[in-house]
Amino acid sequence: MLDCAGCAAKYCSRGGVNGEDENCPGKKHSPEEVLAMYSEEEKKDVYTSSLVVSRGYGKYTRVEETMDYCYNMGYKHLGLAFCVTLSREAEVVARILKSNGFSVDSVCCKSCSSSKTAVGLTREQFADPGKEYESLCNPVGQALLLNESGCDFVLVLGLCVGHDTLLIKHLEIPCTVLAVKDRVLAHDPLGAVYTADTLYKRQYTFIKDHYGEETPDAHTK
């Protein structure tokens, strides 16, 4: 089993391998073998990303890094796939991109959508059961519209877990995630990671607490 998360030394960051771990990924494939798998376009991608890191390390915001990357990759026509609950944020992002010379096609998650009942949800299962109608999020439709738009690159902004998966699966265009959704933590999911051993210890037993299922690697603090 691969366990880079549990490796304290991170020998790979210094050009080595973990000699004590037979499952160290660095022992399975040589750098030369893996690099040979990269296409010329992918090498350009890694090269450009590395330059963006060097120029903007500790200085550029994620939005600025994304613009720097897109500019140097030659991506001029950008797509923006966003959640309807982040409409204000999407408007600001689109305005920033346009002010920097990019053209932008933006598509809301509810575009071309139908009722949640179309996939089997009942009104009792709506986010607000008091409503007669809740529109279904439509990530496949978002991907279809962006594929048809001729975009060079897509920015994903705040789609729900699973919906973002389907969008990325169906996109025929390179993409990056600008921000992810976390309604509890103001869209900062790492807040739960930083407080996993204090405020949010409940995460260690989430499956057991909600589904009554014992997990093989139960961790409690």
C-alpha cells in the first residue's frame, strides 16, 4: 500500500527514496521512466507551473497564480464553472479575468437543469423540504456547454462534492479548481484539517457515528 502521507522524511523532495519502505513509490518507477510518459504539452505544463511557483511563491494569490499560468500557457479563452450559491464570487472572478485580457464563458451549476425528483429524490430529501421544487445541479450539462464554447481552459469554482467529479470527468478541456465548497468553514476545508485534533475531532468517527459502521482504521483522540 502506498503511504506517502505517513512518510515523515519525504526523501523524494531531495531526490531520494525511503530505503526502509519497500512500498516507497520511488522504488517502483524511476524518474526517467515516469518522465518518458509525459507528452510535450504536459512537459510544457509542468515547466510553466514550476515557473509560476518560483515567481509567485508567497506573493501571488491563487487567482493571480491561475492568471499567470494561463497567460504563459497561451490560454486566452477561459471557462468558469461555478455553483449558483457562489454567484457573487463568480461575477468578481470573471471581472478580474476580463480586466486582465482574458475572455470568459461562465456556466452556472443549474444551467439546463430539471427537478431533483428527476433522479429519484423526494421532496422530503430536498435541502429545504418545505419547497415544492428544487433545481438539480447539472455538472454534465456544464461540461457540455463549456466543451462547446471553445474554451482553452476551465476554472472550477465551488461545485459540490461529486458534482465537481462529474464535471471534470466530462470536460474535454484542461481545468483547475479555483476553490472548493465548504458551507460550514467559509469554503476553507483545510480549517477542519488544522483543527482535526481539537475542534473537529468528530471527523475521526464520522462513518461510525452516522452509519453505525466500524472502520478498520478507527482513530480517536
